[in-house]
Amino acid sequence: MARGRERRPARLNAAPLSLCVESVGAGGDGIALHDGVRHFVPLALPGETVRAMPVLRSAEGVRCRLESVETPSPRRVAPFCPAFGRCGGCAFQHWEAADLAAWKRTRLLAALSHRGFADAPVAETLSCPARTRRRATLALKGKKLGFREEASHAVAAIDACPVLLPQLSALIAPLRAVLAPLTADAAVALAWTDSGADVLVRCADEPGWEGREALAAFARAHDLARLAWDSGFGAAPLAVERPPAMIFGGVSVAFPDAAFLQPSAEGEAALRDAVLAATEGVSALADLFCGLGTFALPLAARGARVLALDADGAAVAALAAAAKAAPGLAVAARDLFREPLSAAEMRGLDAVVFDPPRAGAQVQARAIAASAVPLAVAVSCNPASFARDARILADGGFRLVSALPVDQFPLSPHLEVVAVFRR
């Protein structure tokens, strides 16, 4: 019990410190050493001297609150959003874009180096433009609608978000008004589909008759493709003007409630084009963790025979229905964490593409490494789990040929990568 208590973060009652920031950590905080202990300071940049208040001690170090910047970095720029620093949605509006892109590439190199990849063939970061984010989840707490504050359950109220597509940003203020009668907290998921805006409200409160009428009127007034409500028993549509759908490889796929979607169309295109380039000439392959078919459908449209697997039942059902228009595409539901595609099942495949969630695909990577497949293409949203899986593939005889960092979240610490492995 004593050890457990020691591991829990401890609140501090300390005086402000003057700290010299040496680097930026994986979470986006500036890191400074003080008395041999790492201090993490949000919104601080390398080379800066800052005044920071220690607030929380953990096994990793001391988390601080930035009080002021005493000596600013020449790479510091003015943030473009008035909510920056209060809203936890962005971490880097104060850092010059070129430096941020270089830092993200360095993050990937460091993760690979940690796993034994010296001089890894990592390309320059491909960064997506601003105002292209096509999905987000807002929090409603009281009368506040916005994103959570940094490291807090509090909500930073906003009227608009300059990171989102303008079509979604324009919905924030009117959504707050139409949801004002709610007494319970809610989450509001926004997605821009190829049919238009899809809005899903998750709230324990059930809207009454008047509330439903108001929400349906809101959906009509703002030309939403769909407005749905989930009070804990599954989403139910309140208004559907057009069934939401996405088009991949020229094929329309129904968009299930809160389905996974790449954060931007530009980022999706960069990932897709990298996967297509890596698999040029491949005639038979598997697309693992396939989702709605972001890669599977373009691969099938090129004439390849594709086996697409995922554990998300709604996504698999939508893709299976769409596969009728995609000869050569076979789709099945499968939990690849518990039942990875085996080496025996990969016989006859020319390549495997896998795009797992943040935890990576450790078990599936082992099966790929044990197979005779000559080409593996990894798509990842987590450099650390990607580097672990890359090590498994390398130990199984694969060689890392290339890695492309793709920054779909240019104002956050997140980074995606498309990597090509060959035997």
C-alpha cells in the first residue's frame, strides 16, 4: 500500500521557479532540469527561460504551470486563436511551423533509435494545412461548449475553432444554444462526411418532445446530413437529411455513428497515396484494422485482391455492403488483437498493410514476422508503439526501407507514420 501511495501524483505547494527549457517532450511540454529533477512546462519552448509554478509531482518528474516567459525563443510566434493556452485542444500555436515539423520528425527518429534503428530512413515531415480538421468531439458542461482545458475536466468555452473545417466550426455557437436546456453533461461528436455534417450528442438526458423538435429544426436550418442522440443505449437518429457516407476508391461507404475517420481529407490522401505507392504491382494483400476501407477500397480499385479485417462490427458491415461494388475485396469481422491473421493464412499474399490503433499491433506484427510475406506496410498514429512493432518485423527478417511522418494534427504532439518493410 505504501508503494502504491508513493506512485500516485502528489499536489505541491511550492514557490515559482525560474527554469531553463532544454527540449520538448513527447507530450508537447517543455522540459527543464532543476535539482536533477525533470520539470514539465506546457507552452514552453527550447532555449527559453520561464517562470513556472510546480503543481504536481509524479514518478516522471514535476508538472508545472507556466507563469511567464522571461526570455522568449526567437522561434516563438503569436497564437492565432484567442482560446489558446486555455483550451487543451492545441499545444503548439506558439511554435514556428518549420520547427514543429522538424521536432515531430525527431520524435520518430528517437523512437526508432530507442528500438535499435540507427540512421533510420525517415523522410521530412509532411504537414497538413490549417483549417482542415474534419472530426472533433466537444464537451458540454453547464452552459459551456468547447474542448477540455489542459490536464483538467473543466471546459474552455469557445464560439468557433480555427483548426476545424469552417463548416464544422460554424456549428459550435448554434449547438451551444440548442443544447442549452440540458442539465446533464454531454459530448458532441462532429464529423464532416462526403454527405455533409454528422452530429452525435451523447448525454444521459433524453430530449423531450420540444427538445426533439428544436433539434430537428436545428438540423434543417444548418443542413446537417444527420443528427443523432445517444443516451447510453446506442445512437438513435433525430433527423436525417442525407445518409452520411464516405467515398474511398470511388466507392460510397455508409458512415456509422461515430465511426473512425482520418482527421483530414488531406491527411487521408497522404496516407493512402503512400500505401498505394508502396504496394504498386501487388496483386494479393491483406488490409488489417481496415476500418471503413480507407486503403482497402483504393487497393481493390487498382485491381488487387484484398482481404480486409477489423473488429469494429459497424465499420465491417458498412464496408462489406460497399464491397459489392468492389470486385476482389473480401471483408470479415475479426479481433486482430486476440486472433491475429496467422502466418499460414498469409500464404499466397504479396503484402500486408496494417493500421492499428494507438496501442499498436504487437501480436499481429509477430505473425507477420513469422510469415513468408515479402512486403509489410505499417500505418501508425503512435511513434512509440510503431517502433516496437518495427523491431518485431526487423527481428523477423524485414528491413525498414522508408518511413514518412505525416502530421495530421499540426498543432498537437500527435504524429502518424507510413513505413515500408521488405525482406
